Amino acid sequence: MVNSNLVPLRVATFGVGQHVRKLLEMAFSGPGKGNYLLVEETSAEAGILDLDGPSWKMVWNDYRSRFPKRPALIMSMRPAVFQDSLVIPKPVRLETLLAALEKLRANCRCGGKAPRSSPQQPLKSRHGAGASKSFQIPSSSIKAANSTAYQPFIFGAAEAMERGTIQEYCGNAPDRDVTDPIQLEKIYYDPHRYFQGYLHNALIKAQAIGGARITSGWGEVIVLSEVNQAMLRLSDRQLRPLCVMPLAKANVDISALAPQEVEALYSQVVYSDSWQSLHPLLWKVALWTSRGRIPLGVPLDRPVCLKHWPNLTRLLLTPHAMRIAALWAVQPCSLMGTVATLQIPQRYVFAFFSALHSVGLVELEQITVKKVPSSIPASHHQGILGRVLNRLRKASPPL
């Protein structure tokens, strides 16, 4: 008799975009190697569905009608809708995915009923003077914040960054002396001179009327704000040069879409390379454009704090992103203070801030830090991180 644990579980994907597919490929080629196999729909034993897009009902109904007896693993931000199915609430972490895949295997091979998964309980942390915020802070971020060793880069669940591409997102500039006006000028950039600014303006127009179009000699981009989608027929290789070069206003036009155009486009939004979620697009464009710099006008002495924990399973991760996010989630800190506290290059802090800023996930407190130390002794550095971790632990629910 063949041991079912040694036979790879054949799975097919439905409604899955490129970021989720890369997460699955990472799981199947890494810790889950030999246990799972991506196959075509007709030969699969189970399905993995991403049901957060505008057509999620159609994808789900189509799957149930075509494969009524086939088990499914669902990724969704609305787990309560699928109470009778195996669901992973987003944001998805690699370890959560692997645990769910084992449950899916048991359901397929052993005939067991798929257990339900429950959303993670957010950790509550004190913020400022008496105010409170809630974040979903992965335990891996606590370990990351506690590490003082240099980390060349961190692999994210959404996309693994190769060493050779880090410079594309973070640049390679050395740390600047911010007391020198000439060097200070080099840490800033003006997003409005680049494609990033036009994309942001198109989003503002779309939020007011439903949809907007950017047209230029290189093509067009359509933004639909209500479904959080953008359509562009450009590969990353074609898009990146548009992000790094200033664009002339005379060569770019932003126009509003008529209501009937917006309605017609809603029916065309499908999971393909042409349509993609707005937040990952804004995030990626901001990284390419900033290249380790910050938007013009951002003060260096104002504490930065997270408004929400970013959905890192769908976003490109820059080096030390988890450590920076963990710090800002529980202890607002200025940009230069973050550099000194975590002892990491300025460009990594600036790049992550610029990406968060592009999707509205950070805010600057009104108070200012009078003096930013150029360096922090090791013992003091450990003390600051220790206090951050203590606050995280106190906010954690009892096991």
C-alpha cells in the first residue's frame, strides 16, 4: 500500500494573481518540497482560490459548479463568508499557508472534514499619550526587531527579492550628513515629476468619479478606484524606466472616465497580467522612483508611526522592512532616529517609508525630535529594542 504522505498532493489555482502564485511556488519548492505539486485544473485533487478580487463570487461559483466534490483552500479577507470551507484569513504568512496545506491534504487523502481557521487576534499597543491602536504584528517581526545583526535582505511572503535587484528599489547611495545642506538635498525627490505623481493624481480623480485614464506616448493606464484595480499593458521591465525618469507634463494626460466606461470596465476586470491591484502597484512604483530617498517636504525630525500593519504578503519587501515596521508600530520614531536605533543604512529606512507613504499607511506626529544621535552605543541600542519587545509581549493575548 502506498503511503499517501509520500505522494505529492496535486493542486490547481483559481483566481490567483502573480504574487500569491509566487508565494505558493516558494512554499512548494522550499519547506513543502515533495509534498505538493501545482498541476492543471483537470488533474488536480484540490483547489487553491484567492477570493478577494472584484469577481470573487464568479470564481467561487464556477469552482463549486465544476468541481462540487473537490476540496478547496480559500485565501480571503472575508473568512466569515466561507464558514464551511478551509480558509486562510489575509494577510497570509508562509507558516500559516503550510499548516493549512496539511489540513487540505488530510481532507483529500483521509476523507476528514476540513477544519475552520480563525483570524489572528490583533495585538493592541499603546501609542502616544493614552491613544491606542491595533495591529496584526506577525511573531516573525518581533524576532526581526530583536536582531541587531546585519541582514542583507529579508525574504517576504509575497515576493523574494534577489540580491541584484535590491539596488533597483533602494538605490546604492551612502549615508548622508543631513547637517550639510548639499547632502541633505540628495535624500529628497519630487514624486510629482515622475510617473508616481501622475498615478497618484489619477487615483485622486478616480476616487471622485469612479475611474481615470493616463495616456501618453508609451501607452495608457486605467485606474478603477472602487475595485482597487489598475490596468496597464506594460511589463515590469517596461514600467521601471518610466518610474526613474522625470516626465514632461505636456506628454502626459489624465482624463476622467465616463460612468458608462467605468461600468463596462468592471465586467472586464479579470485576474490577468493587465489588471493588477492598486496598492502593490503604487508600492512598487514608489520603490522604483524613490530608490532610497524620501518625498520632498518630509521632515526628518518628526516621529513616524504606522496607521495599519501593511499586507506584506502582497508587497515587495525591502531589507529590514519587518524590523522597521515593528518599531514604528509600537514606538513612533523619526527617520534618522530609526536609522540610529536599528543601525541600518539610511536608504533602507527611506525606501520603506516612501513605499508606505505612497499607500497612506504612515503618519507623522506633530512633535519633533530636537536632536538625533549619529550613533547609539550597543547597550543603549539593546535597551530601546528591549522596551519595544516588552511592549509587544505585554500586548500579546495569553496563550
